[in-house]
Amino acid sequence: MNNKIKQEVEKINIPKELHKRSEMGILKAKNERQRSRKNVKGIVVAAGLLVSIGILSLVNNNFVKNSTTHDSDQNTVAITESATDSIDTIDIQAKYFVYETADKLSLGADIVLVASPIDDFANREHHSTKFEDGTLQDFYTLTNLNVERIIKQPEGINIGSQMQVIEPVSIITEADKQQTKVTADGYREMKQGRRYIIFLKNNGMGGYSIINMNNGKFNLDGGDAQDIPTNTNEKAFKERLKKDVQSKFNVK
């Protein structure tokens, strides 16, 4: 792990007052997690830009590489990977709203759409801020989407053919060019060119964030091997929720 990031992890104290952008709560790490490539330690983050994100979900870093899977039409789809998959990763345990059914997801979201990320994760806008003492405060990535279908949108909003959304993950680059990926509760970023049905909520500052963590976006074309958890219980939950979502919104 990057030494600077590790030092930040060790000296973090929970602030008495939340940062202006953290109305929805403090993300607090409670233990050290095992990942397939790294053992990483959590950090405290005031993540206001991650507002209204749902059920706890832990994702293992093991995933299929250089393989194929099948979509609903039984067509072979190449698995998409990102150049950032090998970067040291820090996971943060998060508190957020729970949406356990397609109906609850639909009610909780301001926008529901089918879309595909335009850029590779490495080339997206990665943001992070720090407290005055230099410790990490919040983080997010702005992801540009090509919009295929709009299922739900607020009145008076014209989304159009493209949209920018907030994902609860970012790459932090230090002065020495060392990079670390920081994620909220094992969130796995959407992959370039892959199709997803996505549930979004207004963060109060004009942006739209994915709700429900990994269970607020569902890969539809089978090209994102990281979208389904490897943990048995989490996998069963997401697969059930995905079927519920596909049935409710008639998406494949």
C-alpha cells in the first residue's frame, strides 16, 4: 500500500461535525479486510457525494479473466477489464440506505436508465478531498454514460443521449505518481462499453449518485465479470434482485 495513504489511515479521527457534503453520514472502517491481492485497512470518509446508497455488500477481488460469458440471448460476450484492476485497493465499510427489491429501488431512485460508460475507468474524472490535517475526507468518480433507454426521470429534466453520474470509487494519485484505488464497501466500477441498468439519486448539489452500492447497478450483457459477487450469500442476493429488476422493467 502507498505509504502516504497508509499514514492517513493510521491518524484519522472522526470529526465532531460532519462536512457540509456528508449529510448522509460518516463512512467508518471497522476492521481489516482480506482481498485476493492485498490486505488493506479501512479509513474514515465523510462521503457526502455518495448520498443514499443502500445495502451492505462485500466483494472479493477474484474475478474471471480472459474468458467469456453469455447474455440472455446466448451470444458470447468478451469480458471487459480495466487497466486499474491491478492497483492497490482500499475498501471502506459504509452506512447507507437499504433497497432489497426492484420496487424499493424504483421508489428510492430519481432516475433509472439503461446506459454504458464511455471511457475506461482510468480515464474518468477521479476526485478526492482531504481534511486540514491531510487525511482523506471524501472521494468519487464522475462517469460519462451513453444513454440507451430512460426508464424514470424527474419532471422537467431532459437527460438526452449522454449523462454524467457519480460512482463511489476513485483513484488517488500522490505527488510521487503512486496510485491507490479507494472504494466504498467493495463497490466495483462500471466497465467501459458494457450495458447496465442503473439507479440514481440527486445528491442535493446537482449531481446524481448510484444508490445501493453494487446492488444499484446491474450488468445486462454479461461483459462485467466483477458485477456479480463471489461470496455465496451476496451472489444469491444480487442475482435474485437482478431478476426482480429485469422483470419489473422488462430489460435484458
